[in-house]
Amino acid sequence: METINYNGQPATPTLAQQRRHIAHYGLGTDIDLTLFGSDSDALLKQACDLIDQYEDRLTVNRAQSEVMAINHAAGVQPVQVSAATYSLVKRAITLSQQHFGFNALIGPLVKLWRIGFTDAHVPTQAEIEARLLLVDPEQVACDDQTFSVLLKRPGMELDLGGIAKGYIADRIQDYWEALGQRAGMINLGGNLLMVGDSPLHADHQWRVGIQNPLSPRGNAIASVKIGACSAVTSGIYERHLEVNGKSYHHILDSKTGYPRQNDLLSVTIFSKASIDGEIETTRLFFAGQPEAGWGLDRDDLYGAIFVTKDKQIQVVGLPKDSVALLDNDFTIN
């Protein structure tokens, strides 16, 4: 049905009506990209190409990539990489050396457990202890002059899986905004980035669902009304291994070699940049609870939502009226 303006001529469709979407598979997950107000699919397709290019550089799930070149040379020699890859690797190493939970050298443990793959298993204590010798972020040398990276011990492996999706989402937003796009949604397998004001609601706010950690994806327990932002979740429900009645999730603790144990099902971070959401979800998941003063000194961290195993929802930093409960099995604390 066509919209008609006051003089009988076809009216210009609103941004919400000019909605373009593309589905893509990359980074090991289903990707959905949406633009509002675009007159072609070109920027969506180019964003998919950009995702593929970054995956080619950063993946550890193929034999060849810039990151795998670093891994193959562990204990032997430094490897020079592109400026973009070097900048991301150096940031990941610097964060890892803060020892708050994020560890870009976790690769040997991830490949030992294989959680999320068909050959996942519970390793022996001896196997875990051997891998713990290979996940020390202090055993990495980054050279700013040559853009080279050296893993000092044979068997060490860099794995940027805990930060790469956020980085890539931010680059897609940069690309779209550089070309004048006003509004869109980037969904990299549950890692969300809402660009610009929402054209879907009169208040120009986005509506972000908080996934029920105990149900299949798509079932929300709460909705958050918020402006342009990133929403990133760390949770124990996405990938797990069941053995002898015990469940092991995929968030591994590089201090113990086992999945991190606490009372959380998930924590979601709302932030300006998606990469910061990735970092802070890890920080708060490992903390297991809200940290005193978290986010108070940063205006780019908007808030957090914790979901606990006893079905409590704890809201930090967000306005009280911005969070609506959708599932009465849970309680907002």
C-alpha cells in the first residue's frame, strides 16, 4: 500500500520503511545486518566482504591467517603482520596482562577442551596443567617498529575469539557512518551494535532483549530501552559439554584450566563501542557480581545486566524505567 501526502503525490517512505537486510555466515556464526534509509544493498554486501576479510586475517579455525602465522612460529621467531592486526593483537595482549579474566593466549586450553565441537571432552588434570604453562600473556613480545609479534614458548597460541567480533562490529559501524548511513543494526551472532537513532519507535530508542539463558535463542526475559549502543553478552548457555550429569561451559579460566565457576548465567554490557562490551562482559563475568564503582569513571559504559542461577536480574547503571520484565519466572533485583 502506497503512502500519499497532502497533495495527492506518493510520499517519501520513512526510514523504517526503507529497511534493507542481509543474512551472512562468518566468524563461525549467523550474521544479520540491517540498514534503514539505504537505497541499495551495496553497503550490506560490502560489510559482509569486510567481515570476511577480517576473518581471513584473524581466524584460528583455519590453517592460514595472520594470527595462525604467529602461532605457527611460536618459540621460533617473531612474525610481522598488518597494522590493523598488530593493533588488535597488542591491545589483546595488554588487556591479558591485567589478569582480570580476559586472556588472548587461552588458545591451548580452548583446543584441549574443544567445547562447542563434536569432539569436546573433559581433559585429564595432567593435560590441563601442561596447557597452563602455555597461556602466560607475559611470554609475548610486541614490536611497535616492525608490527611483529613473538610468542616466546613453543606451543603457545594466540586466540582473539574473545575480542574480534566486537572489533569487527565497530569497523562496520565506522564504514557505514563514513558513507553517511544514519541508522542500522549489526548482529554478529548475538553481539549487537545499534547504529544511530532507532527509526522503529517514536522515541527513537532501540529495544534490546535479554536472552533467557535457560531457553533457546530468541526467548527474552527482559527488554531494555536504550539509544545507540552495543550490547554484548557473556553467558554459560551458548556452548557447553555434558558429561556424567555435569555441565561444563566454554568460558575457561586460564588460572585453573577449567570453566569459570560462579552464580552467573550471563552478564550483558551496554557500551558505546562493541569491543569494550566484549572486554567488560569478560571482566564482570569473572568477577561474578557487580564491581564497586564499575563504569562510574567512563561515559562510554552505559550499564550492565546480570542474570543469576537463581533467576534474579540485577541492573547496574541503566535507568530503572528502561528495563521491562518479560518473563515472570525471573525477578528484577
